Amino acid sequence: MKNRYVTFILCLCALIAIVPQYACTGNSGQKEAGETKKGKVAVIISTLNNPWFVILGETGVKRCQELGYEATVFDSQKDVAKEVENFDNVIAAGYNAIICDVVDADGSVVNVRNAINAGIPVFLTDREINAHNLATSTVIADNYAGCVEVGKAFIEIMGKEGKYAEILGEVGDNNTWTRSGGFHSVIDRYKGWKMVAQQSAEFDRTKSMEVLESMLQAHPDIQAVFCGNDVMALGAWQAVVSSGKQGKVKVFGFDGEAGVVKSISEGKISATAMQSPAQMATIAAEFADKYMKGERDFPHKIPIAVEAITAKNAEKYLK
């Protein structure tokens, strides 16, 4: 009996020794399985109150999901404070990468830096920040060259002299001044053209309509208006219609927004330039995927070519 008791005790001790080892192996296996999951990507957009940016956000999320990642879009509502909140939440939640269209070239620098310092790569789309080489990479339309093309279309349609107005986007966005610079690099060479008004409408349709209505009251001889994006071009066209100046005031935009391309094909708005939010978001998502697979060598900036759209080629883009 004594020998049987000793044997039982020895077996029990062996079993107790094995169980923790088995339990640890099981936990380790669960951890490894978790580590093999692809991870989470945050797509932070400056505003979703604009169809162009909706495409940017939706395409980024979709491409990340196709690559096997969990992806979520965050709306900064054109507010730097809201963007701060979005970045803080993303960092705290342990996201593995960020695709971002920033709110402000200066104000967004700290957000990008905080993410980078937390070990989270940041791939910027559409807009740059005023901090050289801070973001992991920036995928952006060639805004300057695109607006050079719009300027050429402007001269071709309008001739070499007249009076025009310019409606700027957000003054804190580098794209606003880059686009304006590209346009003026063409127009300013024609001394017969005089800019009689220039004002920001913050990339907003309603504000653009109100701004142009005021401009037309102050300067009823305006013959054309260049808008820094297509949402503002649509607002400007509303102002032209409400003022009864169809055919007298030509509207020019930038973005390639579907409604503007359709308007051009109908002989209303005169020209825009096509930049692809889907292409930019797709490249950024694929960069994030490569980063999480170990790649670290990314170009600081990738410019995406932009093409002018007029009545001559609008049908091609509608298809």
C-alpha cells in the first residue's frame, strides 16, 4: 500500500509539472496567432463634407481591407483640434499605420510627429505639411503643374485680355498657394489680364457662392473666375446663374470632381484639372502594407500627374 501511495504521489507531481508547461504553450500559441494578424490602419481625412475627400477616405479603407488589414476612417471636420483628437485616439488604440489628409500645413505637424515618435508610420495624401521629411511618405497631385494646365486652358478659352477674380481655398493649406502659383505662372505673363478680386472661400461651396456674388456686385465686369477646387467652382457657378451672367462669366476649377466634369460636358463650367483621390489613397495603402512587411525605403514625395479637362475631352472622363 505504501509503495502504491508513493507511486500515486510521484505521478501526481509529474502531472502538476506538465499542466503549467502545457498551459504556457497554449498561451504562447495564442500570442503568436495574434502576432500574425496584419494589423490596423487609420485613414484620417480632413473633411468628409466633400465628395472628393469621401472618395479619398473610402478608397484608402477599401484598399487596406483588400490587403488584409482592419481599416477605419476618421473625420477631422476641417478642425485641427479634432485632428489632434483623432491622432491621440489612433495612437492610444495601437494602430499600426496612418494614412492622412491633413487639415493644416503648420498645425498638423505636431500630430504627424507624435505618431512618428510613437512608432507609427504616417503616409500623407493630397496635402503636405511644413516639416521636411517628417512623414514617412507623401503622395500628392502635382498641383502646380495641374494649375499651369488650367491656366493654359483659361487663355485658350478666354483670350489674352480681360478682368478676372480668384477664389482661394484654405489659407493654411499649401495646396491653396501652390495651385494659385501654378495658375498665375501662366496668367501673369499676359499683361492684358487684370485680377480685380481675390478672396478665400475655404474650399467650401456655399462660401464660394457668397464670395462670388459679392465680387460680381463690386465688379460687374468680371469675365472669369478661377477657383482653387471644384467644390468652390460649383458654388461659383451657382453665383453666376443667380446673377444671370451665364455666358458672360466663365468658371474654372481644379480637382476633376464628377459634377464639374459633367457641367463642363454640358457647356456650363469651362475647365478643371483631374487629380485622382483614388489613385493617391491606393498608393498610400500599398505603402502602408509594404512598411508593415518590413520595407523602410520610401520616397519623400510622389507627385501624381494632373490633366486639364475642357469641353474637348470631358466625355472621356465621364466614361
